[in-house]
Amino acid sequence: MIRDTSAQDKMLGNTPGQTRKRWIWFGVAAVAAVGVLSLLSAWRGVGHSVNVSRLHIEPVTRGTLVRDAIVNGRVVAAISPTLFATSNGLVTLKVNAGEAVKKGQVVAVVDSPDLADEVKRAQSSYEQLQAEVAHQGLLAKKQKLAARSEADQAEIERVAAERTLQRIQNAGELGVVGKIEYMKAQDAVKTADVRARHAQQAAELENEDVGIELKTKQSEMEQQRLLLASLQRKVDELQLRAPVDGVIGTLAVTNHSAIVANAAIMTVVDLSMLEVELDVPESYLTDLGLGLKVEMTIGDVKADGKLSAISPEVVKNQVLARVRFAGAQPSGLRQSQRVTARLLIEDKPNVLMVARGPFVESEGGHFAYVVENGEAVRKPIQIGATSVSQVEIVNGLKQGDKVVIAGTDTFENAARVSINN
């Protein structure tokens, strides 16, 4: 039988000194825990300590906030007409891109065989109608002459019948002519009178008829003449002339190439009148309006202007707007120069505002750090209108508050941050 070691175990009791030491250790641990908790509480209240030199602090003020926007643009020509072909054909360029031209100078010629053939056909038809009008004029004269001759003959016969009646009447008074012959003579006079009257009316109607026919032919000839003149203008327009003094801009075709009607050939740029074309973000579209004031910086030149045109299209979240210079155009400007422009959208008087800084974007405009007793305290705010340099404060701050507008990137949304000098 194997014996265990139970006989070697001995029960030990707690001495008074050991119990006292144990309670002392419990007390030290409790004090340490209280210290740690207090430190944690302090750490939660003031999460960071930042030197004031790393912060940008601005006071809340009251005044007039100017809503504005900074956009970019370029100097463009106010007048830059594009020349188009009026007919199919082959184009011959008379100038090169960038070449200076004068108003009325021929810059390109289009050779259009189709249009030339059409002009020849119209010319032939016009000449044929001219001949027909001349022939109709001769026929009208002949018909008028025949009608007049017949009317005159009827009138002669009427006069002769009256004379015969007069002779018979005179003879009847002498008893030489019988009553029957006298009555026949009267009937002859009446018949001649009616025939003469009808012949006269027929001559007048014939004159009107031939006049209408002649006028119809003349109208056809005039219509053909207008058509020929229109075609001739098209032929003349095949010689493209510069509409303004300027320089040749973009050439849309190459020399001696085939083009179709209404195809763009080139642009002529008038450099004497310049404007500014701005790329405005779509978010400002509802704020834009004709006549809006604009401050521009073109290199070292400062200039003022007003919006003169706004494109109805939105391309790549941008809206094109044209600005016309207020007053005289600055000297020394060149096309395509870069421009920085400030759009003066609105004036808001008597509002609380603070300088704009990164805190607007980093806090989403909902919180701001206010300096109080050497600490930056995070407070909820509500912002309103914004400009390039100022932000309107609607709620959460008062005039005189000092706001950390830059340097809060290391605060990590702490409720309080200690500021050291």
C-alpha cells in the first residue's frame, strides 16, 4: 500500500502583522485607482495641448458680408464670325491661319460646277422669256390694230348708213322715194349703229385681253430674272470675304478640299473688341443674372465688368458666361489670356461673420472651436451665406467670440483643447 504526504501537511494561521500589511496594500491600490480615474477624467476633458503659434484665431464681427465667387476664365474676341460655304464644291483658301485681313478681302473661293450649270439654265430661260415677251408685245399690237380697224370700219358703215338715210329722207320730202325704201334706210342705220357700238366694245375687250397676256409673260420674265439674280448672288457668295478687320482664326478645312453646303470654312477674329469668357460652377447658376458686377484680374491688370450673356447649357458641371468691360477696354490685352474673376453676387448688411478658414470644410459648417480661458472649446454652430473670405454665423456664436479658423486638424474632434503660449 502506497502512503501519501498528507501526514506532512500542516495548517498555518494568519498572524496579526500579515493581516495589517494586506489592508495597507488594499488601500494603496484604491488610492492609485482613484488617481487613474481622475487622470482619465481630466484627459477626457482636455484631450490635447496645442501651441497658439500653430493656430489662426479670428474674432466674430458684425458688418456687411459680400457674397462672391472666384472663377477662372479667358480673354476672347467679342466678334468672331464664322464663314460658311453656300454650295457644294472645291474650296481654295487665299489666306493662312493667323494672317491679318481687311474687311471685304477675299479669303476663300468655292468652285461649284452644279451652281454654275444652274446659273446657265436660268440665264437661258430668262433670255427665252425675254423673246416671248417681245413676241407677245408684237401680237398685242397686231390684235389691237385689227380690233381698232374693225371698229373703225363699223363706224364708217354707220356714218354711210346715216348719210343714205338722210338722202332718202330728203328725196322722200320731194316725193321721189317711197316709204318702204325710207324704212329700209332707217333699219340700215340702226344695224350699222349697233355693229359699230359692238365693234368698239370688242376692240376695248381685245385690248384688255392682249394686255393681260402681255403682263403675264412679263411677270414670268420678272420671276425668272429674280431667280437668276438669286443664283448670281450665290455665285458671288462663293467668293468668301472677311466681314470685319481682324485675323484668321481657325481653319476648318484644308486647301483644295471638297466641301458640302453650309460647311464651316474659317473664323475671322476681330481683336479690336475683346470680352472675358468665364467657367462658372453649376452650383452658382441660380445666383447668376445679366448685369452682375465682376472684378477681374488679367495678369497685372485690374478691370471691372458686368455679365452680358449666360449660356443655357451646362457642360461638365460648368456654365459659360460672358463679361463685357465696364468703361474703356484695358490696353495690351491678348486673346486667350487667363483671367481670375470675382463675381459679386449679393450684399448682406448687419450680419455676424467670421473669417473663412479650413474649419468650415473640416467641421462641415456645424461646429467651431471657440477660445475660452486658454482652451479651445468645441461648440455647435449654424452658418449661412459664404464668400471667399467671410462666413455668416446664423447661430451658436456671438460678436467678439474668438474662433480657431485654421489649425484644428490635430484636435481630433476633442471637446476641449488646451492652448499654450
